[in-house]
Amino acid sequence: LLDELQASGLLFPTGVDGVYGLDARFETVVQAVDDLVTREGADDGAERVRFPPVMPMGQLERGGYLKNFPHLAGTVHCFEGDERDHREMMRRIEAGEDWSDTQAASDIAMTPAACYPVYPMLAARGPLPADGALIDVLSWCFRHEPSKQPTRLQTFRMREYLKVGTPQPIVDFRHAWLGRGTAMIESLELPYHVEAANDAFFGRVGQFMADNQKTQELKFELQIPINDGEPPTACMSFNHHLEHFGELWEIRTADGALAHSACVAWGLERLAIALFRHHGFDIEQWPASVRATLWP
Ligand code: 5GP
Ligand code: ZN
């Protein structure tokens, strides 16, 4: 599939697995899926916020990402030396030698999931309103997992709705989106199934956490067959965090309890690839009903 996507010009290779340029057709579809998500959620009155693809290192530390997913995190390093250090760096680059120790860790890291910067934003506002908070967020995300599968990118756009508040509305929010999300994929005429899943927690303790997450049904994925001969690809996820982020960030409900949260996430490039895979590389030839859903 990667070869076909590159041959058709939809993806441009950069020489690094999981990092591609995207052409105008691809971007048109990404934008249309993003807009469809906006229309699906329009009646809920979510607050729209956008963060850059980097976040303060301190937020990644406190948000637990380095503890649970050290193998996926990306940190930003920069040159802070003087002219002599610069000459040495250039000498090594020209000689093809390792120059990584000329770079120093900065105070920012790559954003790993769109909702990560939202918790500190909410925490800084003080106790939540009585009906909680509903946030619409989109971010370029980074995960260090180079792969030859076009559905596994090192940087990709994740659109999310995140709800934070008292326990029952959080359960209801995720339940409602399980219904709406599957209806949305049906309207795009894509094959799919939904199943309990887990995040890629690191290490042996992580395996225990992953098993727990799955048996407690804290994460569901909507999976679409995309890569021939491979397991289907998670294109949406529905995550119930219980009070995990409320506790990490000290987010309180109006009555002072720790807040619960849930998010529903769309992988925009994955959904674009799913559409190209199932309806063909020529958007003009897609079923009229699918085109009408995407471009009403
Ligand atoms: P999660 O936090 O559940 O792992 O990711 C949320 C959503 O982001 C997934 O359902 C998927 O659609 C998208 N996503 C996760 N990892 C990747 C990836 O490596 N490449 C792409 N294109 N999308 C991803
Ligand atoms: Zn999230």
C-alpha cells in the first residue's frame, strides 16, 4: 500500500519511515474528515482550542507520558554552544561523525496526543463548572515508532473531543460517541469493527496496566482493515481515563471531587488512507453518497 500511495503521488517519501509529504488530494480528504467531525459534534458546544505540536517538558513529565510511554516520546534538542562548538559540530557533520552530543535538551517535547496539553490548561482555571468542560482539540502528534506501514506515521494529526467532569456524564459522553462515531464511519461506507483495546504501555508493569485497561474496557478502538494481510488499523479511539488525569493535574469538579475524563480521538491521516484504500485513489470516482457526506 505504501508503494501504491507513493506511486500515485499521494505521499512523497522523505527517506525516513513514517515521515511523508502529503499532496493536495490527501490534504483535501484530511480537511474534509476534520470538518465532518466538527459537524458531528456541532450541537454540543465544545470549546475549540489549538496547541502547537510541542509542549513544555514539565507537562510531559507530570502528565505521566515518560513513565508509561518512554519508547514513544520525542524530546527537542538544540545547539547552545559557542563558535568553537559550532566549528566542531560542522566538522563532525562533514566527516560523517556522530554530532548528537553538540545538542542540549531544551524545555520542550513533541506532543504525543492531542488532549495532553488540555489538562494543565483546565487545571489552571480552578474548579470546573457544574456541567464540566468539553474541549475540541486538534494537534500534530509525534510518536517514535518508525514503520513501513503508511498507517503508522511518526507525526500525524489527531482530532479529539475531551470531556472532563463528574463520573456519570463522562460515561454517557463516551457511550454517545461510540454510537455517533460508528455511524460516521458507516456514512463513509468503510468496513469496521469496534473492540476493547489497550495503549502500548512500556515494560512488564506496562503489560499489567495494558491487560487491566482491556478487561475494564477503558479503551475501545474502531478498527478498519487497511493493510493487506495485516491486522486492522485503529482509526478512532474512545478512552475512559477515570480520575487518572484529574489526579495527576489536580482537576476538581464544582463540588471539590477529583474530575473524571474521557476522550474520543480520530486519526485524520489514517481515515484518509482508509478512504483511499476502500474507494480508490481518484476522489472523483468515490461513491456519490460518500462524497456528499464529506462535501455536503
Ligand atoms: P491513541 O492515543 O488511541 O493511540 O491514538 C488516537 C488515534 O490516533 C488512533 O485511534 C489513531 O487513529 C491515531 N493514531 C495513533 N497512532 C498513529 C500512527 O502511528 N499513525 C497515524 N496516522 N495515526 C495514529
Ligand atoms: Zn485524548
